[in-house]
Amino acid sequence: MMGTFTHPMTLIGPLGSETVECVVDTGAIFTTIPAPTLERLGVEAFTTIRVRFADGKEDDWRMGQLEAEIDGTRRPILCLFGSVDAPPLLGAHALEAFLLTVDPAEQKLVRKEAWLL
């Protein structure tokens, strides 16, 4: 079983930028950032989506878009407005956008190729 690890990601919004330490969570589809952080950066929600949690519960969460930077590469990503007390999560959608995968043995992010099959 893979343990958890963190990786820094810089969030870039209309009102500024902030670097956060994200828990890398390949089981989460979307990146989740505490709502106050996104609001402070000027990120606005463009939709609300239904999310299901590991315990089976469901809830409606706001989704926005912002620029993010990981290891010197900048990309647009979708993110959920998370709970104030939850850590930032780096989800699978952002990992794909950055062409990153997880090395579970070394607990680090590694570059991968873009495939069109």
C-alpha cells in the first residue's frame, strides 16, 4: 500500500499567488483547496458538482479554475472549494494536466509522456 506524501504547488489567481503543500491523492479526481485560500486569490466558482466521499456520503461542492505551477511548469487546473480545515489535495486531473505520475516507492512525482493512441 502506498503511503501519503506532499508536494508544493503554487496557486495563481486574479488577486495574487500562494504556494501550498498539497497531499498527493491519486484517488481524488479533482484538486481540492480550502475555500478561503481560493477566495483570497480571487478564484470564482463556475459550477457546483456532486462529490462522493470515501465513506459513501455525497455533497455539492463549488468548482473553479485557476493557474497552478508545479516544479516550474504552469498549467490551468480545475479545483474544488474545500473545507477550511482540510489540507490541500493534488488530484488526478491536475496530475494529468501536468503530465505527472506517482512513484510510490520513492514517494515523489515523476514526469510521464503524453500518449495519443
